[in-house]
Amino acid sequence: VLWDMKSFYQMLRHDLILTRARSTGFPDCLARLAVNLYRAPRHISFMRNLASPISPNRGVAPGCSLAQTIVKVYCLQPFDDFVTRHPHAPLDVFIDDIQMAAEGVQEQVCSRVVSAAKDMREVVRTEIRAELATSKAAVVASNEIVAKKVRKQLGEDGGRAVTMATALGIDFGAGRRITTTAQSAKQR
């Protein structure tokens, strides 16, 4: 199962950044420095009119050199807890891209990955406090039957059921050989 979180950097809550930084042992002074930067008053101007300043309570400032580290601190405990609950469905995360996998016979794979994906959906919504970009979701499996079963059980969050997915930041072939030509690479 391949998922992307929608507007992820804008969804990180400042209070949770500070709380989670403390619980992981991340240096408090760095967490406070980053959050103070993110909370700095912002002014909106439109046609030479300037609105009163607003102070955001969530979101990471674009270009912040601590952004990737803050994301890791923010997600560490929820994802660690998830991995403990689903030892047979390996999790791979890069910033806002989530991949869950499973190996075994057909029924084991379906059961493990669906259980893990349903739990991850709740982790994303309740603990990360973000949304899934369902338009980018995909279920990639080594055979079409597994892909369709998993997709069906995940509903809208299952995205496409395929045996190969491209243009997701990386191409996934579920054990298949992926060949490409210069022309098809340009089209991506």
C-alpha cells in the first residue's frame, strides 16, 4: 500500500511538536527555536491593504533547515507504536510518503496489509493529524488478485489496484522487472 499525506508540512501542530520533542529527548532549545520561527506573526497583504498579523498554530516554515528532523520527531512515537502492533507488515516512511508491505501466501498478505493499512489510516488521522491524498494512493501487488482484494477492503483509501506503479517519486514493480525507454521517462 502506497500513500501520500496531503499538505503534510502545513498540518504539523506546534504544541505536538514541542510535546513529542520532549518525549523523544530532542533538545528543547532547538524545538522551541523552530516552533517560535513557525509561530512568527504573518501579515497578509492584498491590493495595498495589510491585514492584522496572524500567528499560526500549525505548519513548518518553508525552507526551514530543521524541517525534516522536526517531521521525524513529530512522527517517531506514533510510527514506533504502529510497527510494534504490525511486525509482519513492514513500514517505510519518507517525510509524507508511506509504504506498507507484507509477504506470504495470498490470504496472509491480504490480511496483514489490510489490517496494517486500516490502523495506519487511523494513526494518520488521529495521531499525525493529517489526511491521506487518496488521489495518489495505490495498492501494488505481485498479482492482480491480491491487489484488487486489498484495494476493495480499503475502499477509497486504496487508490488504484495495480501490479506496477510509476511516477510516485519512485517506481514500484512488486517483484517485476521495470523497463523504460528514454521517451517514456520523459513523459513521466
